[in-house]
Amino acid sequence: MRTMEFNDVLIPLPWQGTGLTDTGLVRTSNQDAFTLENQIGLWVIADGMGGHAGGSIASQLATQSVVHHVRDSHGILSSGPDQAPSAIRLLRQAVASGDSAIRQRVSTNRDLTGMGTTLVIALLCPGPPTQIAIAHVGDSRAYLLRNHTIQPLTTDHSFVQRLLTEGQITPEEAMTHPQQNILLRALGAEDQATPDIALHTLEPQDIILLCTDGLTKTVSEEEVLSIVSENLALPDRACQQLIDLANAHGGKDNTTVVVISPYRQTT
Ligand code: CA
């Protein structure tokens, strides 16, 4: 366990996450999954897809596999200069373990053929310097909120993002593009589960937000920044307000948010 120990007293890691998921107003089931592992500084969101119960099985399998893999391997994340590179290796393996768990389940139950999931993972490396490793596959995102600004830390693996990068459509057109559900990478899909992984050095007041496309397709980055900034001491309330706004804007999809913010001692 990477919780810092001092005179046998467990001290919480300097960033803690809180999260919320919601089915929305249109869908009958929630195929998103998330997990908060505040003791080891690991936070994960997955957005499943596939008929029957496939989507929710895939997202649950992925998040559970990542957590098990990181927990089982926490020893290699000792402090020191090797911490960051080993975090990247660990996340790469964790994503692969999620991918193979999904494939294995499909191989034993053909009704689940075609199920898959996105994944976004944040893993805290206490350092020094304190860094956060972000891994993602698909269109679930991570954002950095710093000094009243919001900046994406991930680039969607989606058809629409490719059109955007190539300059073929504008950001406004991307928001309403009819093919915005086409993913170029996902766990469970053939040879498409390779994550992008990057390390970011954290400043003391930085906030990291993870979310599914239920949020990003309905709530603007400015709105996200404003809600989180207004609730710095109450990240639970920020999560609720973000979901409420996604639902106020139609709630067409499942929405999941995780807010990872500097630990505040409660008195
Ligand atoms: Ca979704």
C-alpha cells in the first residue's frame, strides 16, 4: 500500500478522489463504471458498449482488472526516480489485463461478442515531484484544472477527433456530428486496446477531472471549470452539479465524473 506511513500513522495521499455516475434520462441501464482507490492513488472510469448486458460487464471487468493489477504490483512503485517510468509500465500492463479479461469472458459466452469499453486511468506518483500518470483508450477523458483554466490531458481515440485534428470539421461541428459515437480504439476490440499514457507534474492546487462522453457531449469545458471552481471545498457537490447539468441538457447518455482534488483536512 502506498499510503504514506509516519510513526505507524496512516497519512492520506495528498490528492483524494470522489465520483458519481448516473444513468441519465433516456437509457434504461448504466454501462459506465468507476472506481476510487484513494489509499493507493488510483482512479478509473470505463464506458462500456455492447448489446445484452455486455457494456456494463465490459466496463466492470476493465475497472476491476486495472485495480487488481495495480494493487498486486504496488511494490514496484517504490519512491525515487524510477517511480514515473514504472507507473507507465504498470498502467500499460493494467490496460492489457483489462483487455484480456474482456476477451476471455467473450470466449466463454458468445452472447457477449462485440462488447468493449473505453478506459481512463489516473495513477498518483507521490514523488517528489508529485506526478500523475494518465492512461486512456477511447473517448473517456482526463482534464487538468489549474489557476482558473481547464486543459484536456487526453485526445479522444474517435473518428470525430480524427476529423477535427485533420481540420475537416470545427469544434462546434464535432459537438453535433452524427458519427460521434465511432471509436478508433477500445478494450475488447481487435488490436485496438493500446493506451496513450502520459505523466503530468502536479502543482499543489491542481484538480484532475475524469469523465465519460455523457459529460463532454453535453457540458462545455467552461461549464465544467465554473462548477468545479465554485465547489473547491465540496467536490461531491461538484460531481452532482456536473451530472445534473448533463441531465438538464438532455441526459441522453450515462454520465460519470471523478474529481481528484488536493486533500483537505476536515476538522
Ligand atoms: Ca457513453
